[in-house]
Amino acid sequence: MNNENRKIKISPIKNGTVIDHIRKGQALKVVKILGVMEQDVDSVVSIAMNVESSTGKKDIVKIEGRELKQEELDKISLISPEVTVNIIHDFQVKDKRRVKPPKAVKGIVKCRNVNCITNQREPVEPEFKVISGKPVSIRCRYCEREMEGEDISENLM
């Protein structure tokens, strides 16, 4: 059997979203961001991890019957800024775009500084300025604490 026959194939989706070029090992975090496990999901969700590509290994997530909201794309861009999102209609790619971290994020990441005003009993929503896109690095508007990589993914709200 040659290598072509031994490749794992994932069925194409009729309508929905394909999140491609996810940083290897991050697919389960993407699924968590999307709330797929917490919701009563009837659609097919496919997860491929450590898939060979021309640029190295990557993860892929396919979700049948769902298009992503901007807030979800912003969260995904913070943990994997190389992501490409493909919107599928009738088995065809109708829209393809790369996500980019926004200039600022509000209410989607919790500050890791326990003494930050956003972690006190004050009604202050966490807000961060994105100071770098690769790797993603953010700075709290209130306490100036910086976070990147795992710190960001562990503090997503």
C-alpha cells in the first residue's frame, strides 16, 4: 500500500466553517473557545491534529452548519494567529480569510494579575492592547501586566 492510500481522510462539509492552519496542539482549545462541548450540538465536528502540511504540522477543525462570530475569531487569533477560516456553502469555499489579532480586546481575556482592578469587586471589564501579533502579546490597560502564549489561552473567558 502506498502512502497516498494510507492518508486519513476527513469528509468534506456541505455548509459550515473550516478552521485551517491552527497552530499544532491548539485544536482542542479552539473547540473549547467555540463552546462545542458545552452546547447540544447536532452537527458534525471534525478535529484533525498534527496534520502534515507544506509549512510543518498543523491542526484543523471543521464544523458543519455554523459560521463563526467575530468575538470567536478574535479569541482564536490570540492563540493561533496563523489561522485561515473558510466558509463553506454547498461543498464550495465561499469566503476565505486569515484572522489577525485585533488592536485591542475587551471582555474576552481575564488579567492574570490577581491585584488588577478587573479581578476585584469593581465592575470593570478586562481590556488589553495587542502589542505584538507573532507571537501574540497583550498588555492590560489597567495594570500594564503583559501576557503571551499559554498565559493568554489559559485566561480566555
